[in-house]
Amino acid sequence: MEDSVTATQSYSVTIVGGGLGGLTAALALRQRGLSVTVLEQAAELGEVGAGIQTAPNASRVLLGLGLRPQLEAIHTEPLDQVRRRWQDGSVIGLTALGDFCKRHYNAPYWHYHRADLHKVLLDSCLDPTGAGPVVEVRTGTRVVSIDQTDPARPAAVTQTGERFETDVLVGADGIRSRIRDALGMPDTLLFSGEMAYRALIPGDKIAADPATRWLVDRFQSTIWYGPDRHLVHYMIRGGELLNVVAIVPASREVEENWTATATVDELAGAFPGWDDRVVSMLEKAEGEISAWAMYHRRRDPVWVDGQVALLGDACHAMLPYQAQGASQAMEDAAVLAEELGAVTVDGVREALMRYVSRRAKHAGMVQEAAWRNMAFYHLPDGPEQRERDEKLKRFNGESDVSYEWLWNGTPLNDPDEETFHYQFHS
């Protein structure tokens, strides 16, 4: 490992996009001894006010980066995953999380506020006492094109004409990736026909109402299934906030504009005839409520062009029906760093191809499973719905992907690294 770090100190990686995937990659690459620059178009780095779930596969990556103390300070741990029926809230199925995940998968299932997790990653990238060269982060830097005149030194070109030449350029710039477009890759975007309301509800309001008090008595990750729509909610910041994601058929406005603001009445009114507790919960939402179009990409294994590579949503944007979008980006980041950290600059192209070969099939399977889950979640009441509910009672995964396959193991090859970093001590 020491030889690898020494060999790679002089070569550079530039990452376009300072979201969770981009910063995870930056930190992992830094720890491999590479010189990393992150270019972010926003004036300030941060994340939207919403929750995020990290299943054991993603937690394992984050713990492997040495972040356990910081994560323990900001996480909320659900004890169960509960699946409920839309009309009466009856429990369809229950999957143990909490200590079960730590024992069985050797890593936790944790919830966070996205902004908190983002700050942990950013602080670690910038920490002068951390391993490897401190990451340079440039905000207010909008990349609009790539110059590959010198294939060995691709350059990210900004809106103002500034050039960032580098040995490796990584597009971690989201579902509407400019890096992907600049490479001339095919348009693989697909619209699901649905949109997601995202809202935060104060935990004290939930606790004060007998109709919703049960949500704070035992922390759980809850999924409600109903015809043409479903609802997910879980606590973050130790019960300070309830994070809500409500997926319904998309409005024309949201389909065309990708996002729109919404009112509490619109959110609560999107679930007519549902269990009264759902309405009681949604009516307590505060702050900005947003609606987001649910676009995704069809499966596509082409992620690399020379010394330019894609990561996360830029190459495998997926619907949220496996709660794996950010988690798969984190797995990308870990594998990319392992491959690039093992070579000198002369071996970059082969390392990027190995990265794709190790990640594209796996991420593509999760993409397709999430797509199939859309119909699985939203079945109308009837024989298919009853068959689905019976399956969920003896739950071992949705669609073709089991939790055993999705959550187990590590994407990394280095067994010593795995033993040292990933063992979870209770």
C-alpha cells in the first residue's frame, strides 16, 4: 500500500461535481495519495434539506474511509423496516435492521440528514491532518465542455473559459451530467411518469399528536404501498425531523420543469382515502416542500472515454425504489480509488476500464431492479397485490435483487483493507 501511494503522488484527478458521490470519490482518492481537485458549480457546497438512507453496502464504504466517529455523531438508526397497507396501515411485512444488520452484514443501516453527511465528507476532504494531499475544492465553477486535444491531459473548461488540465477527469455531476454530454454519449434518460414530494416534519409535532406519536416511540423505516403511489418516511437527527418521500403520478409542470414547489395541502391531498394517520402526519410538514420528476437512465455500460470517466447518477441514475442511488455512487467511488491508487499515470486507462468492468454490471442490475419495483410498489388492489403482499411477508428482497446480494460484502478487492476497515465492533 505504501508503494502505491508513493507511486501516485504526482498525478492528478479532477472531479466535476461536489455531491455525495463526488466527495466520497475525492476522499477515497486522497487517501490513496492522489492529488484531487473538485469543481462545483454552486456558489456554496451543500446538500438539499432531505434525508438519506445508507444500507450496509454504503456504510461499509464510509466506515472504510475512517469516518466512523463522525458518522456516529450524526446518524439515526432505524430498528426495523416496516411495510404497511395504504387503507388501514396494517403491517404487510417487517425486516429487522438495527443490531441485526451489524451482526449479519457487519455494517449498519443508518439514516442521515443529507447536509450532515455531506459536511462530514467535505470536512474530511479538507482536513489538513488527514491522509494524503488535501483536496482542493473550487465552488462557483461551472464546467461546460471538455478539451481532449491531448488525450493524456483532458481539460475541464468552465463557463468563464478557465481550464483545468488533469490526468484523470471524473464526471460526478448528476443525472443531467455536462461531462456525459460533452463526451457525446447517448441520451439514455427515461421519464418514469412519477414525481416525488420531499418534505421534513418537526419531530416535536409528531410526538405531540397521539395519532402520530408511534413514529417516535420506535425508530423505523416505513414504506406504505398503495395503488399508483407509495410513501416512505423515517426519522433523522435523532428524532428531530421526520423525512418524508411521497411518490405519486407526475404533474405536467413537474415533468417539464423537473421540479416545483408544493404546499402542505397538495402533499396531504395526494393521498385520498389513505389511513387517517398518513394525513395527520403529512399535514404537519413545515418549510419548503418540493416535487421532483422521477427520471432515470437506461442501463448503459459505457462510462469511460480515454482518461475521462463517469460516476454515480451521471452513468447509472436510478429510481429510488431500492434506496440505492447514493449508495451505488459510493461503491463507484471506492472502486475507482482502488483502481487508480494502484497504478502510475501510465496505467490510468487500463485502471478506468477495470473500474467499469467491476461496477457497470452490478450498478445496472440495481438500476433495473429499481425500475421493476415501481410497478411492484404501485399495484392496484387485487390478486397481484395480494400475491405481492404474501411475498413481502417472507421478505428476502424485491424484484430480482435480494438484500443478501445487495448489502453483503464489499466492492473492494483488497482483503487486508477489508479486514482492517470494515469489521464492525458492537
